[in-house]
Amino acid sequence: MNTQKISLTALLFWSFAATLLGAISTAVFSETAFNDNFAFSMMVLACAGIVISTALLMVDAVLAVCNP
């Protein structure tokens, strides 16, 4: 039976991507400065998370190729 495990790093990547999309929509549709500042802060954190999780996914891919 061929079962695949869900990668925690991939799950983190998609959650950061969803957070980034939510922050963008908050910044576009917000009417107060507080919501704008909060959205911009979330965008920065989400971008940093996406970069880190992408790097970890690349390391996992290299390790999977090099250590069969």
C-alpha cells in the first residue's frame, strides 16, 4: 500500500501563502490606518515565512535526491 505523508514544511508554506493573500485583501479593502498597518506587518511576516519554508522545501528535495 502506497501512502504518502503530508509534509509539515509544505503545510507551513501553504498556510503562509494563505496568510499573505488575507493580508493583501485586508490592505486593499480596509478603511482605517490601524488595519493597513496590521496588514502590512502580516505581509512582512508572511513573506519571511514563505522564504524560509521554501528554503526548507528545497533542502528536503536535495536530501531526497542525494540520500535515496
